[in-house]
Amino acid sequence: MTMKTTALLALSLILITHSALARRAAPPDPQWFTPQGKGHHYSVSRAGLVTIVDAKDHKKVIWKATMTAYSCFFDKVHVVDGGKRIVCIRSNHSVHKVDQVAVETFTKDGGHKSFKASEFISDIVKAKPRTSIDPSSKWMNSVKTIDAKGIQIVNAMGEEKTVAW
């Protein structure tokens, strides 16, 4: 082998290794959110720990809860009812069957409820991914409203479904 070929092979190996490692990067550190006009802030860790703190004193923890089977890349967490309820909405990437949990709620007083995808849609819709990272199946198109009373979503069939807490 010539020196030039050896150098190209070494460079290729370095680039391939770097590229493979970049795809396995750790999720981001906890993100902090500030609901508009509310007296609390909240963070969500990689492991699904939601911490609600006082808006004026970030060291004062109001309460915490840990989501089960949380994906920091795809699932969304909302804090509603003045910081008394945490809602985790699983993405289309996380729900593949109607018997899987699609929405999970936790309340400050220790309450916990899970709602399966079947409560929102009768069958998972096979999607036509436009890119390699698009989900291959869908249970939901969008969240229409989420508040202290419940959640209203538009399912993958375009139907609006409401579930009360």
C-alpha cells in the first residue's frame, strides 16, 4: 500500500468511528420550562423525572414525579392545573399497539392514571414515512387541548377524541 492509500484508509476509519459515536450521543440535560403566567417552573430529566419548583425560588421544590417508559427524544410532558397535574403524551414513535399506554398523568396528591391508545383510536394507522426517522405507524396527529379537565386530541384518522381525567 502506498502512503496516500494508508492515510485515506486511516482518515475514513476516523470519520466512520466519529459518525457512529455521534449517533449514540447522550440525551440533553434536563430542560426547564416556564408556563405563561404561572407560579411554577418545571424540568424534565432524561430519565423522565419531572420536578416542579416555585417560580420565585428555584430551590423550593413543590413536588416531583417520574414518568414510566419515558422517551426524552419523542414524548412530551405538560404541567397543567396550576402545577398540580403532570401529563406525559407518548409520541407515535413510542406507541405501536392500541393496548400500549399513550397518555399518563400524575397528580400532586399521588394519583396516577394511564390511558391506552385504544381510548383515542380503534386501530393503529400504518403511516407512509417521508423520511427514515418518521414513525411507521400513528395513533395521534395532534393535541388540540390539554387542561385541568382532560385532553382532546386529533387521532391519526382525523377524529377528535376527548378523555377526562
